[in-house]
Amino acid sequence: MPRRSRTDIVAAILQRYPRTYGEELGLRALDRPSPLFKLLVMSLLMSARIRASIALDAARALFAQRWTTAAAMAHASWEQRARTLNRAGYARYDERTSTMLADTSVLLLERYRGDLRRLRAEAGNDPNAERGLLKECKGIGDVGVDIFFREAQRAWDELYPFADGRALQAARRLGLGDDVASLRRLASRQDFPRLVGGLVRVDLDDSYDDVISTASSRRAS
């Protein structure tokens, strides 16, 4: 088999997964209240033991109802949220998640006026403090914060470079190093969140062999 370089492997990952989950939902400008709220909702939905594709479909369904701010989500009835989640395939967790979405939205409104930038300011732009405050949201634990941080590092400079344990596990298996500093050297500031998100998806999809095959083909050519 042709020798594979780290550059080839990174290129293969970005080729297979060119966008983050957030980018697939159209969350590109993470410097305004609505996109940040939508990212938090996505993180909450993806925290459950459910396929990422189903969580993304559920997020799209919620946003299609124009529940794209904390105020709009809180204003919707419990039945409306649960029914929307159920129809999107999020059936196992629809009732509990409807409650968590309401509780989190109310918390954001009461404490931050619905604007996660205020949470960031309260934390003093400190990632550890931001993690603690985000975990006060119902349905957001460490996994949810990791999902949020992977995406938010595109706009919150204090988070960059961030890679969670699952991404680093995939990086080790692919020979890309075992720490964030090693990964940072392999991608630009713009591509780094995509690389980290791609590594997570390699692990979730168990697409290691496909990535290695693509990287080998690049080297051979």
C-alpha cells in the first residue's frame, strides 16, 4: 500500500466531510443570538443516544417552525414541540426533550435575555467558565458542551483550538497525533473546526478504512 502522509489523511477527511454539522444546518455566522441559540439546540438534540442524522432532521423541523430564538421556543406549547420532534423521527426522546427545550429557553431569557453572547461575557471569555454556565442549561452536559465548542470555536476565539475526546481518539487511530496542538498544525484556522468535526464523523461512521483508502490514492497519484 502506498505510504500515507498526515496531509493526505487530513485532505481525505475534509473531502469526505467538507462541512461541520452546524454548517449543514446553515449556521455560519455565530456572532448573533439566533445562530448561537440554534447551535445550542443542535447540541442538546445531538447529546442523546440517537443518530446524528435524526438529530439534525429534528433541529431542521424545529427551525422550520420559526422557533429559532429562545423567546420563540419558549412561546411554543409543549405539545407543539413534542409533536414536531416526533414527526421528525426523534420519537424516543420527544416528550423529555420538549420539556428541556422549554426549560433551557426560559433560563436563557431570564438570565441572558436570550443571548448566549451574554453568557460568554459573564464567563469572562473563559472556556472553563463557559462550560460550567452552559451545563446549567437542561439537556446540556459535557457531551453537549463539546458539540457546542467544536462549532463555536469558529467565532469564539478563546475556544480555538478545541478538539474533544472522540475527535482525538480518531486522530490517534489515523496517525494524526494525540493532542490538540498536533491537530492544529495540520489545518488552517478556517479548516480546523471542519477537521475536528470530520474526525468525530469518521469515528461515528466507522469510515477509517475509507479515509485511509482515499489518502493512499492521493499519495499514489
